Amino acid sequence: MLKKRYANLIFKSQQQILGEASDGEKMKKKAKLCEKQLEEDKSNSQLKRDRKEARIAIESIKRTVHFDDGLHAERDFLAIIGATSCW
């Protein structure tokens, strides 16, 4: 992050020290590369945060329906009406 913030300052100081145009182009490429890497890091960290939030949300879901709830309801109904069960 500091490299991005001070890329122009670093570029100017290195240009003054070296005085070569080719190094200036290299520094511009490095600055662009640093900016690109920062953006990728931000997107990766955002993606990791989103995944973590989703994982927490899924883990916090409580089971409200079980597979055999329908079977229990049918048995209770048959017991209430006094029918004999087929099982």
C-alpha cells in the first residue's frame, strides 16, 4: 500500500539519481504492477471475507425439518382417528 501511495515520489527520486529514461519506464511498469497487485489483493481479501460470512451464515442455520417428520405426523393422525396402521 505504501508503494502505491509513494510510487510517484520514488519514481521521481530515482529519475533524479539515475537520470536515465529507460529506468523511468521500468518504474512506471513497476508502479502499474504494484497497483494491479493491490487491487487483486483487495479483491481476494473481499472474496475471503464473503466466503467466511457465508460459511458462518450456513453454520448458524438450525434444522427445523427432519426427514421423518411426515411419517410421525401420519402416525399421530392415525392414532388420533383410531385407525389401524398399515405397518
